[in-house]
Amino acid sequence: MSRSQTWFDALATQTFPSWYRSVALADCDLGGGPAARLLSVVPDPDNAFPRARRGEVGLLEGIGLARGVREVIELDSDVADDQRRPIVAIVDVPSQAYGRLEEQFGEYLYIAAAVDAYATARVAGHPVIALVVGSAISGGFLAHGLQASQVLALDDDQIEIQAIHKPAAARITLRTIAELDELAKTVTPLSFDVRVWATLGYCDGLLKVSRADRPTSADADLARGALRDAVTWARATLPTGSSPLRRSAPAGPHSRSGSG
Amino acid sequence: MSDTPALVTERPELQALWHRRSFLELDARARAFSLLDDGTGQEYCDPFDRIESPWLEPQGLVPQADDGVVVVKGRLAGEPCVMIGIEGAFQGGSIGEVSGAKATCALQLAARDARAGQPVSAVLLLETGGVRLQEGTLGLNAVAEILSALLELRGLRPVIGVVTGPLGSYGGMSIVAGLCTRIVLTHEGRLGFNGAQVIESEAGAAEFDSSDHALIWSVNGGAQRYATGLADALVLDDVPAVRQAVITAVAGGVPARHRSEELDVLAARLSSGDDQARFSLTGLGIPPAPSPGPGAAS
């Protein structure tokens, strides 16, 4: 089972029917304050679009994420600023969908719809938190995670955060994978290692869990605690109306360790 | 102007072609100045400021003193406007840390001016393959920041995307096009997320044959995008024609809803009979209409 599903299941308090099976929606009780709305893009082997069956963000996923986020904005349109519910993106996306149908319909616009919704939520005062539990690659991460006000990631060898997957990165930049790996030791933004990524200024927390593939209840507790803290920082630092994406958090990147 | 041949004089429909000044043959800087009112353009962070990418030289690549993005502020039909031109001839028009920051700052400053009562519109001249892979995650985040800044300005003033080719607009930067208030294309402009070669290498030639140029143009081409309602103007590759289309697009102001907010329209496109016929989707079982959303837990 994909990490996008296992972590969604571990954190979901109450799940909701979604418009599309590849976009999972739930509430997550963070223990204080309004429940957070969880969104996760999960594999759907029966997806009507064959190129989006492995958890990629394609056409349906773009609309599904946008609808899920915009619904939260609507639900909270009348509540006090500090009561707007947090939105949490569980991120394990291999990429955008690579397909001809996707291009014909204009996948860029469907991904733009998701970006638009997430950014609108953030500017409206919703804490938007991304929790990277697996892959966070290319258009998938742009659509689902990179408009967050805070980005957390598991401190785990299998986390991959990059502009494109490794074989393509090597091919397009005319290198072997070995050459790319060697270069990434000195040119840090080329690295696929989450610990190196965390030094670049976009990381608001690395979570040391005991079992990243099958989170224990302690792991889920750790994640909930980190999300709760991230929500607090987001509420304290959200400059409503402007772009809060920035290089360094006021509190600075920090690490958390599990008990395991 | 050279002597006009008799053929052109006799056939008025050829005159626009004969007299045109190609826009797509201009570099990014010339494009930006050519669209603004004569003599009003001023470039910011120009090449003599030498704000270069620090990431290229260690990889054996020659940096460029403007990092491939040209920011020129001036007037368009008398109104303040900032042009953000991407240079397709440098690293495939890719966006890195520095070029991305230039575009983001230009959009943020325009938004700041707009909030202060001095409305500045923005025009993005998109000639780009997307994220600069030589700058990895910093390029990816740079694009995310452009998207955020574009959305900040879009509610205040029009942000117009211009895609004339020859490269077109692809990759993460095509999301920029998806967020623009309006899109101006030429027949030579292409717009899409994944290029044919990328799809072919990911999914095979049966999915997308990158040697089939007719197929590429029928999917990503300017005429196709315009015909299917994804662009607002399709113009001749001609400086005055592009400029007029951009002036008209800016004059349209800020709409009540942008394309990227019309979720009902986007969903309907996937399931309508017309589109099913056009894109051979019959039988794929695309959900026809939005089902009820999640319960309103409050």
C-alpha cells in the first residue's frame, strides 16, 4: 500500500466521500482547535485516466484537490481568523500524469486549479501544511504541497523531493545517474536526500519516525504533534494577503524524534 | 519597407503577412521593449547588475548575466505595465533560483503598487521548458513562488500570458499560463505541461509519438488551445498584432472568475459528449457531474 494511503489512514479521524477515488479526504483531530482537513492523492488502479493510476496528479486529481480545498474555504467563510480550519496535504506524489489525454485537455490548467485553491486558502487565513511522507516530485508537488505555509517531511531514506525523478533528471541534463549523484554532493539543490533538502531553507521540520512505511500509533502521534505546532506557527506568521512563501521560518528548521 | 510585390498589392489578405514584423524571432529583451509604448521601458536587474545563477558554473555551464529573465517596466497604451520576458535561448528558458526570484519580485512589486493605488498590470512572455533541472529543488520552489506572486497580483490587476513560440510554454511554468488572467497565442505557440518527447520517454511512442508533428500541433498548438477555449486570442506572429492583443487583454480588466477557478467548467470538459467525441473518451467512464462533496463537519 502506498504511503499516501497509509499515512492518510494513520492520521484520519473521520473520512469523507470524495469526488474522485484518487483524492482522499478526511478530518484529522489535532488535539486542540478545529480539526484539520486532510487531503491525499492516492493510487486508483481503476482511474479513468490510465496515466494517473499510480498516485500521480492528473486531471481528476487537479479538480479533486481544488474542490476539496475550496470546500474548506467556503465552510469557514464566516468564522474568526484563528478558527479557520487547517488544511493538511499528505504528500506522496511521483509526479504529474504523463499522458496524451492529459495534454489534450490541458493538464496544466487542472494543476493550476489545485495551486489556485491552495494559495487562496492560505491567503484567506487557513494554515496550509504539507507533510511529505514519500515522493514529492515535479508537478505533483507543485499541485499538492508547495503552496503550503509550512512544509514538514519524514526524516527517512525513501523521501524524495525533486524537480523530476532521478532517471529523467540525469537523462535531460545529459549525465549518468552516478554522475548526478556525485554532483549532488556539492551542488546541494540536485540532491534527492531529504536531509540535504532540509538545509536549503524550505523545511519547517523533519520528523524522525520509527516505521515510515507502516506508521505506529506513536509515529502518528508524533506527526499530529508536529502538525499542531506547524499550525500554531502558521497562524502566528501568516501575512494574510501577501505571499508568505519564504526561505527561512522565524522559528528555524528543527527536528523531532520519536520514542521508537 | 521594401517594394511590395504586385501579388501582395492585388491580394489584401496577404498584406498583413507581407508587412509583419516577427515577434517570435526577437529575443526576450527586444520582445519586452517592443510591446511597451515607445521610449517608456526601463529594465530592472539588467545584465550589468550581474545577478547570475551561482549553480551553473560548478556544473560546467556558462551562466548568463540576466539569468534568462528580463524585467522591463514601462507603459502599455499609457498605463503602467511590467513585462517579464523569458529568454528561450538560455538554458531552454528554464527557471532557476535567480530568474525565478526576478519574476516573483516583479509580480510582488506590481501587487504592492496596486495595493498602494498605483495599478500596474503584468505581461509574462512565456518561452520556457519549466523548472531548470540544473537547479533542482530550488528551481521547483522558484516556480512555486512565481505562482504565489502571480495569484497575489491577479486579483488586483490583469496578468497576461503571451506564448508565441518557437519553444512554447511547458513544465511547471505552464501552470503560470493556467493562472493567467488571459492568454494570447500565435499559431506557432505551444502550450502544455509535458512535451511530446517527455511523454514518449515516460510512456512510450504508443502514448505520444514525438516524431508525429501533426499530432503535437493538434494537441499543444496555439490554434488547438484557442479553439478549445483555453486561450483568449490567436494572433499573427507580428509585433503590432501581439501588442494590440495584449492591450485588449489588459483592457478586459480583472474578471469575476478566472479559468483556474471554474471547476465546474473544467469538470464538464472531461465528461461532455462533445469532448468525448473529440478526444475519443467514450467508455472511459469519466464521472459526468460532481457528486455531493464531503460532509460539512464543523
